[in-house]
Amino acid sequence: MINEQQLILGDKHAKSREHTLAFSLFALSAFSLFLIMLFGSMRDTVLRFVHDDAFYYLRIASNWYQLGFSTFDGINPTNGYHPLLQWLLIIPSGWFSDMELFMRVLAAFGVALVFFAGVFVYWTLKENHNQAASLVWYWFAGSLIFATIYGLESPLVVFILAGLIYYLPRIHSHLNLKRAALCGLLSGLLFLSRLDTLVWVGALDLIIMGLFIRFKDNRMELWRPFLVFLLFQLAIISAYFIYNVTVWGHWLTVSAMVKAGRSSLFSLTIPQSILFFLAIIITIIGLVILVQFLISYLHKNPSTLLFKMAIPSWLCLSNLLYMVLVAAKGSAETYNWYFVPVVFSGAIILPYSIENYDISKLKVSRPLVSRLTVVFCLTLLAVTIYGKMNHPSSFTGAYDRAVDLAKLPEESIIFASGDCGILGTLSRQRCLNMDGLTNSFEFQRALRDDRLAEWLRSTGLNAYFTAKDGDVITTATLQVLPGVDGVGRKVQVRLIPWPTPEADTLRVIRLYKIERIGPL
């Protein structure tokens, strides 16, 4: 006869094997991608995981380090970025003369951040004795490792968010001033890592305030940690806004103002992606947790239960508010990495739901639900890997043009282009960003006042290019998307073939010199 102790021991061994298998899959996925970022072909492999927008960070950091001010083109000042990653890259930019190598290191570092974010979440669930904690590894491997866009702020966001989740008090004994200060610091850094995570910060404050109001008998115990938490958080957030107003004359970044200016209410033109659909699913699942938290709160359930529900409820509330905001003001420029924090929260929400909710009415067992979730995650992993392998990057053309322009003497031309992260960074030339997201507020005023031609002349714009196999042209039209005031502009330029011999060495580009900017 098998006694009860042997059954318990066998169950522990089975769970240990399950954990080892899940973690091995996660670690292998992360390590494989880490090596791909460092050693894969930039053009044919790395650019499948890195977006054009990531290169803006590198160029701005390099220019800031060399020129002493924040600029993408080396001419016009800009604050069009999420600040924390941009600030962190300034000093390292001085270590890299090769921007491709810089991007490889940044992308690989992003993979490492996502990996350690997963570790933080697993530790959090294990400390809560969640029996479905191993799902963290499957969820990260399936939904984030290969689907996340690297080189951007998203890996830093999930790393800070995971750290904040780990250090937030989950039981009364965790309430102390040191922990409160750390959580306040992390919530402030979360905001700096991606400015729209102010939704997460605000939702966290609402949950904490609700608990403070609810626990009348514990207010003397709670008020000091709560006050310290808020002081650290508000010090960071208010300092950033004061810096913006003082240095730039605006509360917000130019990129945030431009996107708000050219997006309409409820346009529902958000590009479809796996991360977007996963964000919708996680948000819907989270509604159950939110309702349960509200019921428990109103029924004055024990504080231990509300503490246990606080973190999942905070994430669910954040997801709901964020997705409502996306529905209201999302546009074709609401890219897939915008949903990484929502998808990340699934690593907490799914194990919590499986562990805590009665699913007997569905005629399925918890182990079956866990296995189905694992199958779903593995399917996601297969789909994302297949997608990366079978769909070449859309940025190879920009890469080829940048490599071509890099044959010219460094900073010998000034050209204008939209979506020019790769072009402006790898070409070693000066590129005026015509979509306005990493350009200046003066550029936005020029658009508003119909002074685009005058502004372009003041920057020294002197070059224009087309495809090498295209017809020779003598005029062209530069078109600028609507900006802060919702106004787009066009300006004509007169062209002649570039007069120096270097232009003949270009393989994919036909280079022109701009003779005149304005009405022809």
C-alpha cells in the first residue's frame, strides 16, 4: 500500500519536474534570443526583433554625449522620448563608435531584463504559495520573449514593474518605511521608463488609498508607510514635470503632443498584433478579479484577503484603464510594444485566477486548466517563432539605404525623412525627422504658422534621395504629417544631381543636391 507520505513526496517530485521543464524552456528561449541579438545578422535577423524607433534612442544618446544637448539630428533640440532609458544610454553611448554594436548590446540587455522580470514574478508567486507559479515561465516564453520589441523601453518597463510587484507589501508584516520608500522610488521610475504607465501609478495609488480608508483599525500602522511611499513617488514625477516645463516650456514631450494632435477620438485604427489581442484577453479575464475585489471590499472581508487580492486587482484596474484610453485615443501609431505591460501582467493574473477561483461549475479541474494554459503558451511560442522566421523585417530597405549613405563623409549631408531611426543613426549623416516625434517644438510652431520652407532652409537641408533604379527627377515634394495642432504641410524642392564623385559609389540610392526650398 502506498501511504500518504509517499503520495505527497511523489506530488512534490512531479511539481519539481514540471518547474524544471518550464524554467528550462523559458531560459533556453531567452538565452537563444540573447545570442541572436549579439551575433545574428543585423539586416536579416536582428531587425526582426528591433523596431526603427529603437535607433532614435541611440542617436539622441550619442549626440547628447558629444554635443551636450538632447538632439536627434544634431541641430534641433528634442524631448521626444521616454526619459529613463534615454538618460541611461547617454554615458554608454560614449563607449560605442559602432552604432550597430551599440544596438546589439542594448537589445541583448533587453532580453536579460525580460528574463529577470520573469524571475521576480516567479518569486512573488512562490512567496504567495501559488501552486500554478510555474505558469510564469510558460507565459513569458510564449507571450513575451520572442514577441517583445527590443531596443526600446518595454523590457525596462517590465523589469521595473516586476520589481515593484515583488517589493509591494502582501502581508501586514511587510509594512515598513524602508520598503515603502523603495516602492515609491520604483513607482516613480516606472513612470519615467514609459510615461503612459502613469495609468499604472495612478491605479496603484487608488488601490492603496482604498485599503487605507478601509482599514480603520490599522490606520496608525499604515499612514507612515503610505506617506513615505507617496513622497518618493511624487518627488520623482513632479521633478520630471518641473524639468519639462523649465527646459522645454511644456508639461509633455513633443512626441506625446504630436500623437495626441493627430489622433482622433475612437478611431479604432490600432494595428493588429499578437500582443494587442493578448492584452484584450488579459484585460477581460481581469474583470473577474476586479469585481471580486470590489465585492470583498464592500463586504468588509478580512484585511488579509484584501491584501492578497491587492496586487492582482491593481494590475487588472491598470489594464482596464489603459485599454479604455487606447480605445479612446489609439491610432495607427499605437504599436504592438505599447501592450507589453498589459501582456506581462498575465504572468500574475493567470496563476492567481487558476489558484483562487472555483471552476467546478465548468466541469473541468484546476490541473486541466493549468495544462490547457500551458498548451496555449506553447502555441503562442510556436506562432511567434514561426512569424519571426517567415516574415522578413520591414526595415531592411531603410538599413540598405543607411549603409549606402554611410559611404559618404560623415555628416556631409542634411536630409529629411519620416520614420528615420535607422536612416538617421546608421547613415552617419544628419537627418531631420519629418514625422515630428523626435523633432523640436520650433518645428511644430513652423508647421502651425505655415513656415515649413523657412524652417527647412534654416536647418541647412541640402540633400534628397530616391531609389537608384528610378527615373532622374528635378523637383520633389516633402510632405509632413499633422503635428501638435493637427496641421500637415507640403513643400517643394528643386534638385540637381549630387555634384561630388562620392555619389556615384552609392548602390541603392540616387543622391540629389537641393538647390531651392519653397515655391518653384
